[in-house]
Amino acid sequence: MKQTILTLLICLLPSAFCAQQTTAVDPIDAAEEMAVLDQLEQLADSINALESRQSALIAYEQTEIDCALLEWGLDWLDTTACTLVRDTAAVPDSVYMTRLMHLPNVIPMPYNQVVRGFIEMYVNRRPRQVASLKRLSEYYFPIFEDKLMQYGLPMELKYLAVIESALNASAKSRAGAAGLWQFMPATGRIYGLEINSLVDERLDPYKATDAACRYLKSLYRLYGDWHLALASYNCGPGNVNKAIRRSGGKKDFWSIYPCLPRETRAYVPIFIAANYALNYADEHGICPDTLFEGGKLKQKSAFMPMRVDTVMTDRRQHLQQTSEVLGLPIEELRKLNPAYTKDIVPGGKPYSLVLPMEFTGAYIEYQDSILAYQADSLLNRQQQAIAVAQQTTSVTSGTNYYKVKKGDTLGAIAKRYGVSVKQIQKWNNLKSTTIQVGQKLKIIK
């Protein structure tokens, strides 16, 4: 296509530039000719790029917006105590566009009607969830920002956890992904996360964030483009590479948009919308959910403490021991330490225990009393189970059955379950990667 456009453009020049013309003309300086040809080639590239973007625009404007990813994340948020007054007046495209342009971001935040659709889902249809996210971000974003800065990554990547889990550290998808960053077990282990019957470090905000930063950095090195890196985080490099091939080698998210799995098409627009919603919530009358309402303290369990500290311990213990000795609600301890899925810190090597800052001194002072408290009923009778759990690093195996939904691909399903496409083909006697809506696939783990 590029060569055709370039030839047509050259033939529009004086006859000396067109091979079909034979009439004698004045000689033209070779350097000047090369300069003009270079300009024509650049113009041809621009026309090709414009055509591909226009094709992609038509494709995604004709595609129904897939809200499943955004809805799944927001549905877990408890907003029963959230009251707010908001402005629901229509916002012109020019305002959305200007606000996105003024975000201090490295990752481009382009605006189009798909992005607008997701922005309005956040600020118009789910304002209470945005208010709760603002409150939760006060606890989680400093954790994310420290790690992003450590790895030299753009700060706006913290909003990736908003669309992955809606800042729910204990979030688990039906496919088996877990935590703030929704790691599958296989990917989590690749990045050094401990996963067994007692500990799931995919749920640990600190360790999972470190793993996510390393994973994102490797994806960016692979593509040199943040939009493609984000798409790859969602559907895997294999699907992104396939979309690049199908688009004729284009390496721009909006150019390969029609060739991506349906869920991934929505991924970058939702990421842009989340950046907008949490940065401009105030402009829409959405204020952070607060601890006080009508002068009274809201239910404390709905929020995270803002000041915490971490102690290290290599002693086996139950969270209930700390809770009852120090008078710290067990639900709060669980929220701060979601990686201990059975409330047990295994011991045998250093493990971290996150506590509200005002309790750390008491924990250190009364540690012996804490470890002795009801140790027989809470721990000693479970010693055999603990020993078995510490010896395994595998998730319970078995056969699962997945019903194919509209927009699914084998690659996306394989990523969800931490297996390969070839394995799914083998288990289901598939000779190709073509699957049908409603088809049941056997997944062995």
C-alpha cells in the first residue's frame, strides 16, 4: 500500500520524476531529488498511518463496549455508607480531552468515544464506587508509588490495580487470578511469589506490587510501547503478537485494536478512564469517602488504617493470638495481611506482619505472651497440616470446565488458568484454535 501511494505521489510531480514520461526536461540536482523523494515517502507513511487509524476507529466505534471487566472490579466495593452530591451535567468532548492532556503522565492518554464511554461509567453510573476507590487509594497508592519509583516506571501505572481488582487485595477471579494485580498462579511463581495452602503472596500488597513492577518492566522492554505492554498484561504477549501479525506488522494499540481479544480492546480505554475518574472526581462532585458522616464515626471495618508498620517474625502464629492479646479486631488484621489465607503465619523463615502503627510497640513487647496464647487449640493441633502445606507450592489440582463466552479466545482462556494453548487443545482434542460460544472446555490443573 505504501509503495502504491508513493508511486502516485511521484507521478504528480514534474515529468522528470515519473518513469512513464519521456519528454526531455532540465536536469535536476540529485541531492534535491533525493530530498523530495524522502519527503514524499514521509507523506506516504503519514497517509498509511491515518488510514490504519481511521480503520481502527471505525472498528471500535462499531464494537459494543465490553463492560464486563470494569463491572467485575467495581461490584465488590461496599458503598452502603457512602453519601455524596455530584454533578451529572453532560461534559463536552473538549473538556474531557483537555483534562486528559493536562495529566502529568508519561503514558499517552488519547481521547475517543470508547474512552468517553468508560469515563461516564465511572463518574455517572458508579460514583459511589469512585468515592470508595479514592479512599482506598490513600492506603494503597503510596505502596504502589514506592515500588514504581524503585523500578523507574511511570507513576500512572498505579491505576492498573484499579481496573484489575478495584483495589481489593483479596480479589479472586473465577479463572484463578488473585490479588491487587490479578496474578495467575503460574505467573506469580515465575516472579517468586509463594503460593501454598497457608500463604498466597499474590494477595500481599507489597510483594505482589514488586512482582507486578518487574513483569510490567519486562513487557515494556518487549514492545517499547506502554499501550501494548498494558494489552499484553491483560491477554499475554502471544495474543498481542498475533494481533500485530494480523494487522500487517503495525505496532500501535489503536492500529491493532480490531485484531485483539474483545476484553483486551477495552483494557487500555478503561485504564485511561480510571486515570481520569480518580484524578478529576472532585470536578464531578465525587469526594473521597470519609471516616465521618453526620459527626459520627462510620463502621471502622470499611476502611484501611492510614499509618501502618511491618514487623518480621520467623515464629509460627495465628492472627487470632495477636488479635485477642492486643485487642485488635481480627477483620482489620486480615485486611492488612491478606496473604495468610488461613490466618496462620507459618514461621520457619522470616515473614512480615503488618500492624496499625500504634500496635507495633505492644506486639514487640508482648510477643512471647502472644505466641503462648491458646497455642494448643489454635496451632499445635494443626501442626501436621502446616508441615504438609509448607512442603507444597502447588494449587489443588483437578479438572475444571470452562464455558466459552462471546469474545473468548484460547489464548485468553489459557492465560486465565495458567496453562498453554497447546495443552487446552490436547485436553479437548482440538485441531485448531477455533472455539464456539457455549462450548465447554476441559482444563486440567
